[in-house]
Amino acid sequence: MKNLKWLWLLIMFVVCFSLQVSVADWLSIFEVSPDFVIIFIVAVAIKCGPAAGCFWGFAAGFAQDVYAPVEWLGAHSIAMTIVGFVVGQLNERFLTLNMPAKVGVLGLAYMICDGIYFGITGLSKEIVTNLFLTKSLPGCAYTMLIGSILFYLDVGKKKTHV
Amino acid sequence: MLRAFRFIVDLFSQRHGVVAFAFFLALGLLMRQAPNSVRQSVVSAALGSVFYPAQLAVSSLNAYRAVAEENVQLKEENARLRQETYHAREGLQELARLHTLVRFDDKWDYPIVTSRVVGHNPGRFLTTLVINRGNKHGVKEDMPVFSMNGLVGKITKASLTHSRVQLLVDPNLKLSVMERRTRVVGFLESMDGHTLTAMVPAHAGVVAGDTLVTSGLGGIFPKGIPVGTVKEVRKSDLDVMRQMDVEPFQEFSILEEVFVMEKEPDWEIKELLDEEP
């Protein structure tokens, strides 16, 4: 059963990446598109805990690092690992995550991820401010919107099973 | 095997995932600290062994789906008309492509390798593409890559069957450009991995709407490939230079097909570049 769960997560991981490199572009509004990968990481961390969050966070981050400038290798991996761990910890220790809380945590995870990434890559303050306002904030809102739909569908699915 | 896997999973799950967190964080930090050559090998190994085959499969599935859809559509039509329409459409596409290629060839006289984009960065900052042409097809490192609209970037890593394209928005790519009207030379770079910024001497009088092309300096890109238009001119920290936002002619996220110009860097300049530490 556990193995099946890992296989299922692997499939979802591939699906999310496929969505990110195809559907995300079609959904982009003013060059802002949702981040399916971070939705996946948050969902996994919430459902499976911090260890799985770390693992899939690292895997997703590394997949993004492969295509980023070589000098920034590791930046996405570190950011996503931290996000997976933090969200898993939040869910395990402090929060009973209902729908709005999940969406809030998703937004928080998005901002943490970008914050760490900007910090690691060493971009100047001016550039970071600009990227934060033009990319991170709108992207975060858009991702939260898409995330809320996906989380809602997931909750709905559970209810029908019960 | 399964036991070993379970043992690792159990080990990593201990203490609320702290072990896993420490391990992956250390791995990430190690990558950050590794020398550039090691990083390059890590990226190449990962790209060649996992990501390229996976993306090629996804890309091929997309191509298969497109063909299947087209097939269903065509079946609905009369056989003769279908054949004619198909030939006409193919012919028109071929003609348009040949027109473009001939224009480029006339200008620069280098062989062109047409290639399909099979993968790109899944993150929020698109800086790299993977194409399905490599050493086997004559593609080598530092060859210019362009589309029908303009310059796309250059080859940074060529494997046997695929290559990595460094896009103009990669912060590590700095490019010498020339403004077409005033003929003044400046340089273009992306500082944030998203927008393009050009630095041009202030006295040149470059204004918004002017066109930037490659200057031919640097030895990698030939002179005259369209790069983009000046969107906004700003005053830079240096009084003698003007900083300007540039809108590239090519939207990188929607690229499906690119051309690699089989032009190797001029040997004198390449020698100088190779001497750099």
C-alpha cells in the first residue's frame, strides 16, 4: 500500500511538471502564471508529513535547478526543501488545516520559497523588490486561486468516498 | 531491495522529518558550494539521464496527440479534398520556412540546423531550453540559436542527441548589441532572469521604439540578428550610459522550433575566452 502511495506521488509529480511546462503557459495572464509545482509540494507536505515534503521538495527544486543558470544550482532545491519541511511541520504540529488554512499556507509557502530563492541567488535589493511586486505577489495570488480550486476538488473527492 | 528502501524511508521519517530535512538541506548546500565544473557535470548528468528522456517522451506524446487530432479531422472530409488540403498546407508551411531560411542564409551564409524544443525550465524564470539536436547533427557549444522572429540565445552544452540553449534572459549571458538607426554599440544582459536590459552610451540618442541587433563583436553571434526593441530609456548610475528596458522579438515561453546556426566562435576571440579562468 505504501509503495502504491509512492508510485501515486511520482505520477502526480510528473503530472504537475507536465502541467507547469504546458498548461501554466496557456493560463498566464500578463506573464503571470500559477505554480503547479509548489501546489504539489504543499499538498504532499500536508497529506504525507514533513519527511515526504522535504523529499519531494528537494526533487522538485532540483528539477528546476537543472534548467536554471548553473551558478544558481541548489537555490531551488534548498528553497523547496525548506518549504516542504515547514509546511509539513505546520500541518503536523500547529494547524488543523481546513480549506482556507490550506490556501493560506500555500500562499505562505510561495512567498517563503521566493524569499529564500532571492536570498540565495544574491540578486540586488532593487531587482528583488521589482520581482517581488511584479512576479511574486501576482503569481502567489494566482497560485492560491488555482490551489483553492484543486484543494476544493480534493476535499470533494474525499467526501464522496465517505 | 525493498527492505533497504523501507529502511531509508523509515530513517528519513524519524523525528518529524528532521533527518530528511537535514539531509536534503545539506545536499542543496553542497551543490551551492560545489565548483562550477562539478555543477555543470551534475546538471549534464541529470539532464541526460532523466530529464531529457522524460521531456522527449512528453513532447513526443504531444506530437502524437496533435497528429491523431489532425487525423480525426481529416477523416471527416472527402478523400480527395483532404489530400489536396494536406498538401497545400504542408507546402505553404514549407514555403514560409524556406523563405525565412533563405533570407537568413543569404545574410550570413552558415548552415542551419532546425530543431524542436523538447523541454524548458519548469520554474518561474525561464532561462534554459533543451532541443533535440546535438553533436550528431553538427551542433556544438557556443553556436547561436535564433527563431524566425529573432535571436534566442546560444548553445551552452551539446550532447550527442540533445543540447542546452542558454536564453537571452539568462543572467550569465552578456551580449554586444547595436542600435540599428544610430549604429551605436552597447551591451545587453538580464539582471533578474526575467527582463532584458541594455546599456548604451548616452550621447547616441537612442529612444524608445528603436531596434537592437547583434553587433558581431564578441565572436559568437554574427552581426545583424534582430534582438528586440527598446521599451523604455532610463538614466543609469553612470552619466555616460543610458539603461534601457528591451522587449525581445521572440517570446521565449512559446518557442516550439528554433534554428541553430552552425557558426563556431571566431578562433582568436575563442582563444581569448578560453584563457579566462
